[in-house]
Amino acid sequence: MNEKTDLRALRGQIVYSESSNKLKICENGYLVYEANKIEGVYPILPEEYEGILVEDYGDRIIVPGFVDLHVHAPQYAFRGLGMDMELLDWLETNTFPEESKYKDIIYAKKAYQMFVDNLKKSATTRACIFATIHKESTILLMDMLEKAGLATMVGKVNMDRNSPDYLREETEESVNETISWLEEVQKKQYQHTRPILTPRFIPSCTDELMHKLKDIQVKYQIPVQSHLSENYGEIAWVQELCPESEFYGDAYDQFGLFGRDSKTVMAHCVHSDENEIRRMKENGVFIAHCPESNTNLSSGVAPIRQYLQEGIHVGLGSDVAAGSTENMFVAMRYAVQASKLRWRLKDEKLTQLTMPEVFYMATKGGGEFFGKVGSFEAGYEMDAVVLDDKRLIHPQEMNVEQRLERMIYLADEREVYAKYVAGEKVAD
Ligand code: GUN
Ligand code: FE
């Protein structure tokens, strides 16, 4: 037996991203890790590791766990419903009434359990999650995610204007509840569940609230998530609400809630102009590309090829319930398909996204928001998913890359055979 007893390995068909457009494949390889840290991937187990515990997954494919950079847990209940609207009507008609129900902890428990159970079964290991304005049910959701063994960032949402009475906080209340939520969460000492500051979007938050949220961000040193440049009506509204801002992202930046000194992820960025794109790049803002949501709400198609060329951090988001599913294979296939339509119909200079690129965004691209996550390079955190594609029958032999591509188009949680988050196997 090897002396370093925390050392272990998974054996199988190993795939991860070498760069944004190149896969690294090690057939019948060994993924060696010690506790929560990857040591490396090897075609033959090096001598120094002889005798360590090896879990042999045979012909199954082992990939880094998928990262969902943007998802709304309380919207899980109405996914697949009410899609024939654009963003602002959809929020009023579907989203706000449902989110108001999470004031009731009994309802929250029932509905959040469905979300957490299904996220656990999926190929997702990490996620940035919006809850609602309600502190109690947000903490309940965090308790459930921690118990499920997933690694997440979860936000109590802030909203103090332009929302119905039943889903709006007073400014002071929003500030105090946020502080009280953070204090309670600190005491919980979760292993894998972190708070993230979550102003819903500029139309929902007064200037006064945004200033105070910045103070909270500085005091508690937490990351930030919100929405940006998703829909034309929304962008015009932000210009009216913040006439002094140069562009939508500048409205966040004026309050210090747009990257720079705080890790920040913005969902969508479908219609960002050149100034906004430059600022996101300068400030190190992450973009959560949510192609299914952008299709369902007729928002448009974000210029992801440009973002990748500029070296901006890009990951993928399911954006449930504007996106219909937590299944990140679906987000990957939509990302490819939407980019093809954009290329043909809107801008011939920005070519389609490829399979290796969307795989990169779903793993290493989004994973970077969590630190060294989303790759099997040495030093990365040990998040891995073992995929079994035997259900997806085929009359010929296929190579590993072909099998992965097919899964992007055909797979769901049924292909998830085993899952490891931060070095620990997630129990069935
Ligand atoms: N903008 C503000 N709130 C939301 C939301 O819940 N979903 C989406 N897609 N966009 C938003
Ligand atoms: Fe969203």
C-alpha cells in the first residue's frame, strides 16, 4: 500500500480542455488526486503511485464536473411554462408570482428539494444560484445544497424598486436582511456552500441600495452576481433609470459592483456594446452565457466568439426557468446551435462555436469563477463526472471524442454514472 494514503486514482477514458479550443484525451488513463487536489493524468500509473487505491471505470468517460454559472433555484417549479413572452413581461407574469411563494418555508422546502435532488443527479458539480429575497428560505436552500455535497455560491436576492408589493423590500430592510443572512451563514461553517451578493438587476435596485450593497461586499469580501444587457427593453429602461451611466455595465461599475476588486459574474451580455465589452475585459468580469434562455425569451444571441477572442472569462448558465433544464449538456448544444444561427444571420465574421469550445466553457471557463476548478491539470480541485453512454446505442465503434460530442447532443442525467465534488464522491 502506498504510504500517502490520501492518494487515489480514477481510471477510464479521460477528457478535459487543454485550451479553449482543444481537448486533451487520455485513453485508459489514470486521474491521480490527493484529497481535493489533482496530481495529474497519466497513461500508465507512475511508479511513485504504485499501490494507491484505483477506482476503475473501464470504458466510461471521465470529465471535469460541469459548472452552471447562472441558475434560479425558485424558478425550477415553472420551467417549460410561460415561454411566449419577452423578459420584462415574463418576469411580471411568471417569475415574480412564483418567487413570492418562497416566503412560505414549507413551500420552499418542497420546491427547493426538487431542484436540489435533480441538480445532484445531473453532471453539474458547481453552480452560481439565485434564491429569492427571503432570508429564511435562502438559508434552507443553502443547507440542502450543502447536504447534497454540491459546491455552490448562493445569493439572497435584493429588490427594492420596480417590483410588485409582494416581492419588494424596503431599502433598509433589504440591507439589514442581507447582513443578517451573511452573519447566519458565517455561523453555519458550510464546507462547500458560499454566499454571493445578488442585486437582481439595475431596474430592481435603487442607487441607495446599491451603495450599501457595495459596503457589504467590502466588509464580507464576497463575490457578486447579476444580470446584464439581456433584452432591448431592459437596456432602454436602465438608460432611463440611470441617465448618467455611459452604458448598462457602467451603472454597476459606478457602485463598485462590476468586477475590479470583487469577483463578479454577469448573466447574458447579449447586446453589450464595444464600451461595455472593453469594461468587462478591463474589470475581469465573468460572463454567464445562457443560450437557451436567450432563445426562449427572444433576447438574441450573445457574440461569444468575440468574447473568447478578447480573452474575457466566459462560462455557461442554464438560467432556469428561462432555460428549461439544469442539464448542462443542453446549454452546450444550444451554445453551438445559437452561434451557428448568429453566424449565418447576423455577423459572418464571428464564426460558430465548436464542440471543444462549449465543453471548455462548461468546465474550465466557468470553473475559473470558483478558483482552480474545471480541469484535470495538477493543482486543480478534484471535481469529476463519470459518464456512461451505453444507453446511447450506435452500430459502430466510436472514438472518445466522438462519444463526447454525441453526449453533448443526446445525454442527460441518465448518463451520469458517478460524480466527485472537491475530492468526495457524491452519494447516490
Ligand atoms: N433579469 C432580472 N431577473 C431575471 C430573471 O429572473 N431571469 C432572467 N433571465 N433575467 C432576469
Ligand atoms: Fe437569470
